[in-house]
Amino acid sequence: MYVLFVVLNAIDYLDDIISGFVEVGVSGATILDSQGMGSSIVNNQNKNIPLFGALRMLLEDSHPYSKTIFTVLENEELVEKTVAVVQEVVGDISNTGVGFMFTVPIGKTYQMGQ
């Protein structure tokens, strides 16, 4: 089992990604509002820090907030299908600034509640 994390800076793609997940058999995902460290620095109230001023100029036009999607996937085949959905929706995610994704293997899962 794996957990796939998708940090999506271009949130306009969110609905298409989630629809694609359902089509390939993903049974659930969690979507969190998130913000990158660079965006946090740029939007910080202390605008007099010189080091951050240069960074602020570089990042001012970038997406201030993002969505982080994570889902637990049963096997590598489903991981590949799910990654393919994201790549199909957003194009080449590694070169566009749209976001990034990664997987982490899961040792154990536990159900909680009834």
C-alpha cells in the first residue's frame, strides 16, 4: 500500500483530478488547504527583511495557496493509474509550476471507530 500526495498549486485542476481518481477506482481522498513556505514568506507582514524582499519579488506572481490531496492506494498498479490521471489533467507537472506529487509506502493501516 502507498499514500500518494499531490501538492497542487494550480487549484483550477482540482475537480478534474478528483473526477479522474473516481474513474480509475480511487475510493477516497483527503483534500487540505495548504500554503508553501515561499508564499508564506512573501505574504508575511514583515516586509523590511532584505533577504526576503528579493524572494518576495520572485514569488509575488506565483499561486499564494494550494491544495494538498492525499489518498491511500492498495497497490502499485493503482498508483500508476492515479499518477497518470494527474499527469493527463495538468500535463508535465515537473516543468510547469503546477505542483508536485510523491508516494510513501505504508507499513500498516488501522480503522478507527465503528
